[in-house]
Amino acid sequence: MSDISEIRARINSVAETKKVTDAMYMISSVKMRRAMREVTNTEPYFSSLSEEIGRIFRIIPDISNRYFKVPDPMTGGHIKHGVLLVTSDKGLAGEYNENVISLCEDVLSRHSETVLFVIGELGRQHFSSKGVPTVPEFRYSAELPNVWKARRICSDLLEYFDTGRADEISIIYTDYLSGRPGEAKRSILLPLKRSLFASVTEDDSIETERDRNVFFPDPDTVLSGIIPSYITGYIYSILVDSYCSEQQARMTAMNSASSNAENILNELRLKYNRIRQAEITREISEVTSGARALKKKKETRDGKQN
């Protein structure tokens, strides 16, 4: 039979663990709500940028811009790929990191010379342990995404794109699905597709817009000035999506851990109560047996006196 003090110690240990998992669940819940609130506050600004880009294409449909050119691998050899991978800084988030890392490794297996940008310490450690090179100066945390961080990331990626070190840059991230495990996705960041900004507009209204708008110094320069801000917003939304997915995965993992801890506690308490009850029964039996023995001894002594 297990020692009752050992079971009591295990109960206390599991109870403390459950306190930690419950606290981590609440912390992740607060972090997720805060991130979603922040992205909601900035969404109108970046939506207006997208509308402005679409308006420029409506007014000048034949405009040419370097951010929309699609490289031709037949004319310049293989396309130089770049991948921005979004992972987390910490573990205890189920399969959150494994899914995006697996998708990234699949891309790397098909494009061996890919330039790899990694956000999150777990992703950097994973590829470092496998000897896969990443951009060393690109060291951003996945914690608390904000527009300032997205702007710096955008600047680093555009430097590679503008200087020709990457002809195509894609992002591998986890798409947030409320109340469900996020889905690992890959989307092309650069070059941009005109179809993203397409809208249906009446011909007469297009002519009116052309008459009313003058771009200084020229439409291409104006468009090139807007694109970095648009890409910043796109990166920011993906950082928030991944961050919320991470917190959702951690909440699921912590909820499962708390549930398992509660089950273990119930089993330990039941076992503790059984052992305690057995000890109490044994103690009562000992007291009863002792009282019976005393009574019998007294009766024997009284019989001799008589």
C-alpha cells in the first residue's frame, strides 16, 4: 500500500502544476484579445492603402511597377526565392511550430538556395540545429506584434527584393481560425498580383477619375511610395494571425493539461481517501480490540476476586 504522505505530496504537486496551466491559459487569452484589438484599430488605414492602389490601377491600367513584375525563370535561370517563416519564441503550443516548420522544409527541399528569414526563437533554433543557414541579422521576436516591428521587417525584405537578391518572397505562417487549430499557409508577398486590387468600376467614372487626378512626380513613383506601407500592413496582419494562432494553440494545450491534472487529482484523492479510510478502520479496530481485551481482563480479575 502506498505511503499516504507520498500521495499527499503528489496531490500538492499536481495541484500546483494545475495552477500554472490555468494561469498560462488566462495569460494567452488576454494576449490574444489584445492583439486582435490592436489589428482592428489599424485595419482602416491599411484598407485605405489597398483601395488607393486599386484606384491607381483603374485610372492608369497600363502602369508598370517593379513590385508587380513577375520574373521569368526562362530568361534568367532559376528564380531566387526568399521565405519569411513565422514561428514562436516559446514552446508548449501543441503542433503550432511543427506545422509551419514542416511546410517550410518542404519549400526548402524544392528550392535549395532559398534565402530564409525566420521570426521566432524556436524556428531559428530548429534550423540552426540542422545546419540550415538563415539571415543572421534578421532576428525578430514573435512576441507582441506591432506596426513598428512589421515596418522594420518590411524594410529588410524590400532591401533583398530591390537589390535583386530575391526575385520572389513568400510568407509561411499560421492562419488564425477562431476556436480551432490554426492552419499552416504559404502566400506570395512579392511580387504583388494586380488581381488583389481589382474592382469593378463604371467606364464613365474611370474617365472622371482620370480627369481629376494628377500624380506627382509620376504614377510609378507614387505607387512605389504606397507599396511599402501596404506590405507593412500585410505583414502586420500575418504576424497577428500567427500570434493569435499561437495563443489559441497554447490555450488548447493548457486546457488539456489542466483537464488531465484534474483527472489525476481525482484519482489521487480517491486513492488517498481509501487509504485514509483503511487506516481509520484499522485504528478503530485496534481501539475496539484493545477495549475488548481490557474488558475481558477486568472480567477475569473480578471473577478471581469473587
